[in-house]
Amino acid sequence: MKIKRAEKYGFCSGVRIADLKVKRFAAGGGRGAILGQVVHNERVVEEMEKLGVRTVEEIAAVKEPTIVFSAHGVPPSFHSRAKSTGLQVLDTTCKFVYDIHREAKQALENGYHLVFIGDPKHREVIGYTNDLDPSAYHIISTIEGAREVEWTQFEKIKIFYQTTLNSADFEDVVRAIENVARRVDRADTICYATKENQDAARVLAEDPEIDVIVVIGGKKSANTKHLWEICRESKPSYLIQGADDLEATWFDGAEVVGVTAGSSTPDYVIEEVEHRIATF
Ligand code: SF4
């Protein structure tokens, strides 16, 4: 069986830097706890725990001297809260996420009502909205949600996307707002890394040589799930976390297997999967 990797896959620059920062910190003897997963990948979380940097769900649970903020970022107030409880901060927030924080702040100052297209429970979206007055923004994820709001009450609206979304999937949602609102501007906030991985997954899925596709990534990773959705439109596709999830029967009669991975999947997990496929 031949394996063909997507042209672009796996760790994005933001996650690569976050991963490196935490590893360097641990190697230097640092003791800390990460607020939420440093990246959405269970293997990376386990690896960090082995290095002595566990994952916690709230600032109050940190017993170590340092709190680590993940690549997805946190609400600005979390920095001052952590410091006021005597914690040091290791900030691994991706610079693209900070760009959106800045652009949203500027839009607010310029009189826009903010609309975040995304998952209200996602840490990145919580980071943008938690500190804002609830009347200053909406978080919308469905067309039904978009239709429930009286958009004409706002003079101008600025749309932001959660970085890891496939904007094409939400075109109808944004159009539903644009069709009724007085003025709508869109911020270009889909991360290039996500887009490149998605475009490459599309090419992989349309490759006539490929019989079946394996998409590797964490269970909670939104961008991995999007890659899987793209692939399964054209080919039998399986979403796995690692080599142990593979089933030999998926590859019955297959000659060429396509492989891609979400932006929080480390290279060694991809290699383990490919080695296991080669044994079938
Ligand atoms: S997907 Fe993009 S925005 Fe998110 S961490 Fe990676 S580089 Fe940053």
C-alpha cells in the first residue's frame, strides 16, 4: 500500500511555537499548569504531563508557580487575575489570535457591533468575548441563530471568524446577517495555516489515485474535524487520534492511502500512523 500525504498538514506555526515554549520551560526546571489544553491533542497533553506541566480548567486550580496560557489565548483579564494571585504567566497565545483581539478592540472603539462566528464554548472565542459587555457582541454559529437577532438595531457590524473555521461553511450564516443589517464589514480572520491544510485536504480527496483517507488529530480539535468533513465528501475517510485507532479492514482492496492531520497533531503521531498502516 502506498501512502500519500497532503501537501500541507499537521502543526501550524502557532502550535509549534506553543509546544516549544512549554517544552523549553519544563526542560529548564519550570513548574507550571496549563489552563486548558496547550493544543487540542490528547497526546500532546499527556506528553506535557510527563514533563511535569499538567492541564487545569481554571486559574484557581493552579498550585504551581506558573500558569501557561495556550495558543488559543485567554480573555485579557486573565493576565491580571493570574498576576494578582501571585502566579507567573507563560503566554503561548498565537500572534494571529492576538491580531484578532486587537482588531476587535479597534472595531469596538470605532462604533461597530461585534459578531463572532464560532463556537461559544471554544477557548479562543471565550478569549475574545469574556471581558466585553454582553450588549457589545453576538456569537453566532447557525443560520437559525443569525435569524433570531434584530440586526437593523446596529448602525454597523463587524464579523470575525474563529480562526480554525472553514469560512465557506458559514457563508450562508454571514449572508443572513448581511441581507438585513444596515452595514456589515468582514474581518479576514481565518488563519492561513488552517486554510492551507483545508485546501491541501481537498486536493488529496480529489486525487483519483487515492482510495481511502486517514485524518489524524485530537477529539476536541475543531480544525481536524473540518479536514475530515472535507475528505469524506469525496472519499471514504476515517478520523483517528493515533495508530491504535486504525482498523485493518478500512484498507481492504486499497492501493493508495491519503494521510492528513490537524494543526495540533505532532509529527511523531503522523509517523506512527503511517508505520502501522504499512503493516496491514
Ligand atoms: S491555527 Fe493559526 S491561529 Fe491557530 S494557533 Fe495555529 S497559526 Fe495560530
